[in-house]
Amino acid sequence: MPDGDPHIHVEVNVIRADAAVRNVLASTFGLAGDLPAEVRTGCGQRVPYAMTSARPESVTCLACREHAHRQHLRFADQIVTLGGAPGATISGPEAARAAAEHRSLARRFAGGASR
């Protein structure tokens, strides 16, 4: 991490953030693994985990905001595609709702301008 970097970043795997996975494991199995001290970010840096956020309003690194915007749009498209596939575990309407949530997050990361 560059010295004195004041920015809040997003993890490179913004969709599958380690904290979210940790919370699911903890609530499902009673397991709570340690979070890493540093993580890779959407802008390619390694920063302390405490300098990251999944909330669009908290992220101040523009490159990370753009990365999260693209990732959420890509994931929304994948959800719609998979939701319409034969044998899908979620219905079309469920997939549409989930995709809409990710598109909303993408808009928030883009500052309101998104598809």
C-alpha cells in the first residue's frame, strides 16, 4: 500500500467478499475464520482490510468504484442468464430481482449513471 493512501477501496472479488463468506459460515456452521490483514483491491493494490468497504457510498478510490460497477453489472447479466436456464435453482422472477439489486449497486458505484 502506498504510504498515506487515504482512500477506501473495494476487494478485487467484490461479489464474493471474504467478510460475507465468513458471515455465512459463522451463521450456518458456527465457524468464524480470521479475516486477512491485507486484501487485493479492484485497483490492483494491497491494502489493510480495514481500508475496504462494500458500500458504494464509502468507497473513495475511483478505480475501485469503476471495478465494482463493472463487476456488479457482469454478475447481474450472469444471474439473468442462469435464472432462465433449464434446471435452474432459482426462478426467473427471483433471478430478475437479484439482477435488479446488483444493477442498483452498480449505479450507486457509478454515482447514478448506469444501465
